[in-house]
Amino acid sequence: MSNFLSRREMLAGTTLAAVSGGCFSLVSKTAPAATAPLSSELPKPDYVLNAGTLIGFNLPIEEEIEIAAKAGYQGIEIWISKTNQFLEKGGRLGDLKKRCEDLRLPLVNAISFVDWIGDDDAKRAQGVEQLKQEMGLLAELGCPHIAAPPAGAYGKRIDDLEVCGERYRTILELGDSLGVVPLLEIWGTSATLSRLSDAVAIAVAAGHPKASLLLDVYHLFRGGNRFESLSQISGKSLKVFHINDYPAEPAREKMTDGDRVFPGDGVAPIRSIVRTLRENGFCGALSLELFNNSYWESGDPLSVAKTGLEKMKAAIE
């Protein structure tokens, strides 16, 4: 038996309010008033580029970093796959880190698709080992976070959220040893972890002070979540929030990643979403993540990056 509060108690609704407060609280103590002004005491969140927004241009990671800096972003989320390509071509992590330092562009988070949550013990063990290697790589780069989506449970729902919490705790403890925090990411089309309520339950069941959610405008909508539910989430616990928009059509159930559009070009209540996060203490990174083929067809990655930043600021500020 562990020496912290039992997970069944922590999953009880009355306990959720009790665990709030502090930097890594997952649940807001109180829902903010709709007309309350934003706190002037909070530092403004950074505007960050998720390199997936440029993935269709097939650029090396060095160019993605330079484009993010030229476009005016304050940080970047890199993809592990691009980092591995860099290393396979003889690149050195030290050189990549120095490039970011010279450009004053912090590495905020890394995107990976490792099976850490699935029911197959052998595959999960392999996934955790892979995650260990990736976290070690990120530690050398000075990147503090890595995405932990439900890649190993995409098509099959895992109903036992306490078990999911135990598995999340395993990789959180792994992260403790390497100095990298895995962020529990919602995927709106996944059988497991498409619901905000499930993500909160898993994070609380993990019983770890660094448990943190990685949320996304599109994925929250695609999973059928209500944005009003964000008023129950402590913004202080969120390190990265993915910003994008979605059109009125097609229907929610038929939307795909490729339907995402620039912030402000769709119907998502982006300003209201960010306002709620800010009222609950969020001062992390707002990261642009799009996978729209029509943007890639332009052949101009810098223009896409600049347009994305301009529209993100306009939609939020």
C-alpha cells in the first residue's frame, strides 16, 4: 500500500476540491465569475510554435527552429521523430541546444507517441524504455516536458482509470529521475483519454505532485467536452495549452486533425477559453498546433508561422 491518500478517495468528487491549490493543483478551487477581470499579477503566457504546424513542409528540425525564431515565437515544441532524424544524419545534441540558445528560443515541450498506457505488458514495458531514452535526450537539450498521449490505447478504451493512474505515475517517477515531466495529453478521437473528466481522474489517481494535463482546443471539442468545464481546472497546473480553431463544418464526429484552422478563422470560443485559463492562474505556453494541408501547399513555412502567430494573438488579446 502506498503512503499517500487512497486513489478511490482521491477520485471522489468531494476530494477533488480538497487537492486544489499549489502549483501543481489540477482542480480549481472555485469557478471564476464570468465578468471578473484578468489578474494583472500573472505574467503573460508565452506564444509557442508546435513544430507539427510545419510538418508538411518536410523541413529538418534546425530549419523549424530558425523559422519559429524568425516568426517571433517565444518558444518551440519539437517532435522526437525530427530530433532522431537530426541525430541519424550525424547531428549533435549540443549543437542543437546551442542553436536554440543563440536564437533565444527555449524548448518548451517535445511531441512523442509512445505506448506507456496500453494493457499489453510487453509493449508497455518497451514503450516505457523508449520513453526513458527520449527523456534522456530531452534532458541533454534542456527541454522540460514531453507529451504523453494515449498512443497505446487509441482504439480500445481502458475503463479502469486507477490502473491508468498507476501507469501515469510510473512515467512521472521516471521523469523525476531524468528531470523531464510527461504531460498527460487528451486526444479527442481516442477511445481512452478523450474526455477531460477521465484525464483529471487519471492525473489525480497518479498521486504525483507534477501530474499535469496537455490540453488542446480541437481535441477538447472533438472529444465532446464542454469548454465550460475548464473553469474547474487549475490553470497553475497546466504548462502547455495547444491553440487552434475548427470550422462549423463538418460535424464534430467527422472532423479530423486536417480540419484545424488558424485561430480566429473558425468557431471555437478561443478568447473565452484562454480567459478562463488565465482566471484560474495559467501562465504557461500557448502553442499553435495545426495540420492543415492547404497551408502546407503554400510552400512558404515562414509565412504560415507568421500568420499563425498574428492570428493567435488577435484571437486571444
